[in-house]
Amino acid sequence: MGRQCPFLCSAKSTDLREFKQIKLRRQRLEDPKKISEMLGSMILLFLLLLSRTIGAQERNTSSTKVQSIGSMGAILDYKSLTGRQERIAIEMAIEDFAISTGFKLSLHVRDSGGKSFRAASNAVQLVREDRVQVLLGALAWEEAGLMAEMDDTTQQVPVLSLLPSTFPPPETEPRFVIPMASDVFLEMRSVAELVGLYRWRRVAVIIEEEANASCSGNVLAFLSDVLRSAGTEIENYFRVSPTDDLKEVVKKMKRQQSRVFVVAKLSLPLLIPLFSEAKRKGLMEKDSAFITMGSVTDLLDSIHPSDLSSMDGVLGLKTYFPETSSRYKNFRRRFRLRFQNPEHDEENTDLGPGFFAVRAYDAAWTAAAAFQRRFRFKFNHNKNQSADDVDDDDRNRVRFLRDILSETNFTGLSGEIGFKDGRLVAPRLFRVVNVIGTSVRGVGFWSPEQGFFFSSHEKTGEGALGAVLWPGGSLRVPRGWTASGSTEQRPLRIGVPATDAFTQFVKVRYDRSENESYVTGFSVRIFEAAVKRLPYVLPYRLQPFYGSYDDLVQQIYLKNFDAVVGDIEIMVNRYRYADFTQPYIESGLVMVVTEKPEKLKKAWVFLLPFTKSMWILIGATNVFIGIAVWLIERDINPEFGGSLGDQVGTLLWFSFATLFFAHREPLRSNLSRMVVVTWLFVVLILTSSYTASFSSMLTISRLEPSVVDIQYLKRTKATVGCNLNSFIVRYLVEVLGFSPQNIKSIASIDDYPEALTTGEIAAAFFVAPHAKVFLAKYCQGFTIAGPTYKPGGFGFVFPKGSPLVSDLSEAILQITESGEMQELEKGLLSFSTCSSSSTDTSTGDQSSLGVDTFWSLILIACSVSAAALVVFYGRLFRNYYWPGD
């Protein structure tokens, strides 16, 4: 039994397995639901394998359709975030172009390391070894010229430069560099208009010092011109380099009184550290403003939000491109996935593509499209030519360059892409953005055609932009100046005339004990009032000048003074040296002479009491009254009857006799008596007024100017007086033709009366404000005679192009409109020593009685006469038609 056990056990186990398999088959055959599920799984597996096979065949087929049409080289700075983003964008552009068109390019990328020589040498290697036909990347005119010096074969290779805004090259520079940047002149103009929008007159410019000093010098020169055309001056420049101590740079910035800083050009490695230091030192606070140009603002897309907070309150202009388009959103999503790839070793994985990455994408697409057109052209002309057979001679390179410049026309991620005159036709629209905390918010737009506008509101002005949060968290527009910097900032040196004959305008008093000069007067008070109305602090120091007014104005041109305040006449010849503000008081050259009694030698002097129109009105009314009486009395009064001649004579006699109450004809009608009584009352008033006026003319002594004609003075070679330090001497000699020997200097206002009354001078010449002061103080015995010659008035003087001219001119207008000017003039230029004004110097129509005095009396007399005639003819009409009544 023991030997049979293994066999038996084995047999039993075999039978058991066979039994189980048979049972399992029976169960499967007996269960149709399980059978159908099994068949479905087999079919699904078959279809999946079939689809994978077909997909693989399609991919193999499509891969065989993609053709290589050329090679492209890229020179990028791997150390910079912008360079790394540009590389990803270029790779994506080549991939997207291959998927879209079926044509691919070989990309060869080299690192420039941020060095011009290394960039140029790498570019030469790409052309020699990798045989690239086009170059992209951080290559400017200088690198391209260096390439041509290293290897002549590279001087016709087109270069699509991805550098920020640059200037057109000189005539000697290579012309095969195609900039993909915005128009730098348009950027500067937009910044200048933004500064002018907020009426800042002085700014400081921050710019990165480059190896090529001429580039930064060009930026400063052109920016200065553009700002000056907008009425703004550059007060100082701050050149920054990676080797500079930013603490010292910010310390110098704080010493500036101007608090408006225009960041013209600054790379990303310097941008955040500079603003972080400025914020740490308290420079990013109220009354400060930071404006960034487009090439700097475009970097904000590549800055981490945590670093962006150091730029809180910055206002900038950003190159506009359609960020809301579906194409850009798709590109941004794919870019972020690619940028987060560990292969790129990036920490800022939440950053999207910056504007420079977008422009690099369009540049790569531009080159790829040119390769495609070139391939199709060669394929159509030579069917047997290989797709990879590309000529590298100069002629084909020139054609390739021309093709890029003339045939490129497509819509890229950054907008419409095309070229004109060898440069990209950049968008003429900028977006105004404001850094708020860790984000960037748009507040409006700018274009050269419309100026500033917000959304769809096409209007220009401060209100055209949205609310701006300025440094320090303020919504109020910074004034751009601060008094804290005035301790180290040199105040304005303002010259004042120390030898002014009219001390009411400028009076200089020297205090020996304090060794200090004190300046007062009307002109000084006006200047002080204007400075108080400026939106910024303006420190200044008044310095007396002993010399002529013309010499004082020339001190502005010689830079000995920063401004001149006083009774300075605005003259054409002085504009050669300086600019003038709005006149704060009107002026004119006038002649003051003594008065003498007037002699009445007129033969018709008896007519002077009434004006000519009054005499005519009296005569016409008198005749009308006579006609009215004659019409009423002629049928009932024999005195008014007789022949026609007798009646006309009686009418005229009666009319004029009533003027002297000499009429003797009795009146029969009550109507005529009423007319005559009314007229006699009017005549009584007229004769009384005539008698009084004529008696006054004959008895009261009237005064007239002793000299009324300048020609008389020149003809008789009479001596005239004026202030030799003013412009009057030159005007008398050069314009009016006086001899210099006949002009006498009068030093003080109190010396003129004696000189005039003693006959030392026949006339004195003043500007109108001075004459007003003189006549207010010496009103008896002197008067203004002759014509008035009109200069420009009194104004303040500043250097050519000074922004203070417009600011103070506006302040002067505010003083005038508010009435403060009149109050100062009344308080400083008027005197109580003059009890009465000068008597009128004419005896003409000004002292004659006119129609406006007696028109009411004449109207009453004529109305009574007309009423009497109406009643008289009414009675005749009634008696004629109803005689019985």
C-alpha cells in the first residue's frame, strides 16, 4: 500500500485537474453573458492595436513630409532671464512653424555671456561652422561691425536684432542689421508728453552706462531735445553701471531738489536693486515720481511679484500688444509649461513670457517665413535642386535680406509685422501702466495721433488717464520738487537793479551792521507772490547789480545770474540773451511836460458851450415849434396872415424871437399858447446853461501842455531827460532820432520836477508805470503829452528755454485775475500827497454841453407841440364833417 500511494495520489491529482478544467469549460459555455464580455474585450483590444498602428503610420508619413529649408543661428545671453526666455520663444516659433507649414529650420544657439566680443565671435563661428543663413539675438550695430571685421563672409548675413530700442546706425555702420525693437523716438516722445501732462518742468534721468558710451550719449541728447520741446529741462543725469555702489547713486539722487526721475535705460540686473535701495532710503515716497521708458517697462513682465513690490508707484509706458488674444493665451500657456521644465533650471516658474520673448517669437517666425519663400522660389525655378542645397554667396544673402524687408507681412503675437526703410514698423500705441504692490495695472493708452486716452474715451489731458497710485501710496499728483534737497541745492541767483530811479519798483537797502542787502518794492512783491503760487519750492537769493538794465539782462546770457527781477522792459533786442515771462504790468513810453495856461484865440469860441449836434437840434426844434404855432394861428390871427412871403417871415421871426423872449405877436388859441409856454420853459434852461458854460470858459484859467509835439523838441534841439540806465536812451536815439547830446540823465524821481520847472529839460521821458508814479506824486503842473509808444511791458527775465518762464507766467495771470495785482499796485504805487488830479487840458467837446444833457427837455417840447397839432386838426375834421355839432 505504501508503494502504490504516490502513483495513486498522482493519478488522483491529474484526474482532479482535468475535472476542474472540464467543469470550467462547461460553466463558460453555459454563461452567454460572460462569453459576450470576453468577445467585447478582444474586439476592443484589437481596435486599440489597430489605431496605434495607423497613428504610427501617420506620424511616419508626416515626418517624411517636413522638409528642412535652412539653418538659423541665435546669440543670446544665458545669464539674463530675458535671454533664456527668448531662447524658449525662438524654439517654440520654429516648432509651430514646422507644424503649420511642414518646413523646419535647424536652430543653433550660442551664449554671448553679455559680452560684445564674445557675441561677435560666436556669430562668426555660427556662420563658418554651422553655415547659418540668418542670425537672431542680442546683436547691435557694434557687434555686427565687429563680425564684419573678423570675417568678410559674415557682412551680408541678415541679423534680426532683439535688443531694446536703439538709434538708427551711422552711415558707416552695416546695413544688414534689422532691429526688431520699437521706435525709440516715439518712446521718448511718449515719455515727454507724459511728463508734460503732469506739468513737471525739471526732471532727472537715470541711464545705464554701457561699454559703447556713444549709445547712452545719443539717448541723453535726443531725450533732452524732446523734453525741452515739451517745456521740461533735464536737471541732472545719473549714469549707473553694474560696478557702481547703488547706495552712493541713491544718495546723490536724494540730494536733488527735483523728484521726478525718468528711467531711460536700465537692464534687469540693475533695475530691481536700484529701486530696492531707493525704497530703503525713503526716496519712493510722496512728492516723488518715477517714469520708465518703454524698453524698461517691457521688463516688468519678467520680474517676480515679490521683487515688483519695490517699484510700487512707478508709472511707465509699455509697448502695446494684444495680450487678450486667444493665440497669445495659448502661447503663454505652452511657454509656462516649457519654462517650468527642469531642463531650463528656472526658479521663477510662475513667470509668463515677457514682451521680449514675444518679439523673439515673431522674429524667428519672420526668418522662417523668409526661408519658406526663398525655398519655394528656388524650387519653382529648379525642380532638381535639393531642399538642403542653399547658396551662401553674397548675392543670395542680399536677396534674402531684401526678401525679409520687402515681403514680410503677417500678424504675429506682438501685432502686425512688417518693415519700412530697413526698420520694423512698430506699433504706434503704448500702454500706460502703474505698478501697484505686486501687480501691474493699466491706466490708459498713448498714441502720437490721439495723445493720452483711457479705454474708448479719446481725449487728452490729465483726466484722460485712470487713477494713478504714486510712490508713498498717494493719489495726488506729486509736485516733483522737495524742500529737503534745497539745503544742498544752490538757490537761484536773481539779479535786481540797484540804481533804479524809481525805488517804488525796486529798492535796495544795505545794512552795514549785518553786512546784508535788503531788496523791496513792487516788482519784488509781485515776484514773491508768483513764487508762492508755484506747485513746487523755488529757493532763490536776490543780488543787487550796479549797472544798466541792458547789462543786467546780459548777465543771464553770461550765466552770472539765473534770473532777473525788477522793472525790466520787454524789448526785442533783449530776447537775444534771455526769455521773458508774461508782463506783470502794462507799459509804454510817454512824454511828461509842464503845463501852461491856455489862451482862447478861437473866432468861433461862442459856439463852444454847446456841441455841434446840440446846436443843430436846437435849431430844428425851434423851427418845428414855429411851424406848429403858425398852423394853429394862421386862420384866426391876422398877425400870421397875409401873403405867402409875409407868413414865412412871420413864422421864422416868431420862432427865433422866442429864444430871446422878444416875440410881440398876440396869440388867440389856447393850443398855441400851451406850445409856446412849454418851449419858453425849455429856452430858459438852455440859455441859463449856455451863459454858465460860456462864462466859465472866459473866466477860469485852463492849462495845456507846454510841448505837444516830439518833432518840435527835435527841431529846436531841446534837452530832454530820462534814466540813462534804462532802454529809453537807446530808444530815443535809435527810434525817435534824438541826438545823444540833447539827452540828460536824471538820477531820481524827485529831481524831475525841478529840472522841468527851471527849464533845464523841456520834457521827461518815462515808461508808463513810472509816469503814473510820478504824476501821482507830483500831480500839479505836469501832464502827459504826445503819443504813447508801446513796448512789451515789465516782465521777469530767465535763461533761454527755462521751464520757469511758463510756470511764473501762469502764476502772474493768477495774481492778476484774483485781484491781488490791483491791491499791490494800489498799496505800493499810489500816494496821498496829491489832493486832486490835473485839470483837463482841452477845451473842446469834453467841456461842451451835448444832446445827452437836454434830450428830455427837447422831447417834452416837441411832444406838447405834436399833441396840440393833433387836437387842432381833430377839431377841423369834426367841424368839416359835422358842422351842426
